[in-house]
Amino acid sequence: MLNNYLTNNYAKMKSQRQDYILNLIKSDTNQKILIVGGAEGIFADKIIKISGVSKLYTIEIEAAFIEMLKANHKLIVQEGDLNVNFPYEDNFFDLIVADQVIEHLYDTDIFLQESKRVLRGGENDYLN
């Protein structure tokens, strides 16, 4: 019974959190979006639909998730560790989405510095 309660409550909170993030994303087919910690790609699909972009960039470290993500032809998948320098040019992205990622990192300073470096000036990144 407790397990059911926790599972249902987690799913509800995840849905509410992701809906909040999706409401912040503007529709602009020209923007470049990076979703870090792409996991299985379900949230990435929602971001693609809301934003209107034809391609979405993602960094993922887990091999099992990388294979799933590569099967989605709308994703540009980069295998990588978010605790080190990102493999992108300066000012490359308009938006970075990191949903439930930062608490898994051991070097949050590098992650935040790299997010700032690859994000175009004057724009926002979303951390949750």
C-alpha cells in the first residue's frame, strides 16, 4: 500500500513539474535546445512538440538510455558526462533544460559554468 502511494505520488509530482517546464518553453522552430540527462526521451518528445523544433540536442551518460535516444531520429544524441566540459561551442544553445539532473552530479560548479558557457547570452536556462 505504501509502495503504491509513493509510486502514484512520484508520478503526479513528475507530471506537474514537467508541465511547469513545458509552459515556460516558447514555440520557435529556429531555437537550439539542449536537454541534459535525456533518459528514455519521453520528455524530449514533449519539448519537441511544444517548441516546434525539428531537432533537439541531448547529453546522456547511461549506455542503455543512449541506445533508446538514438532510435529517436529527432534527437541529436551526445554521449557525455555532465561533470566535465560540454562538447559544444560557446553560445550554441537558446535553452537548456535540466530536469531532475543536478542532484546526480558530483561537480555542480562545472555543470553550471558549462551551462552558462554554451547558452546564448540574454537567454534563460531552466533547472529543476
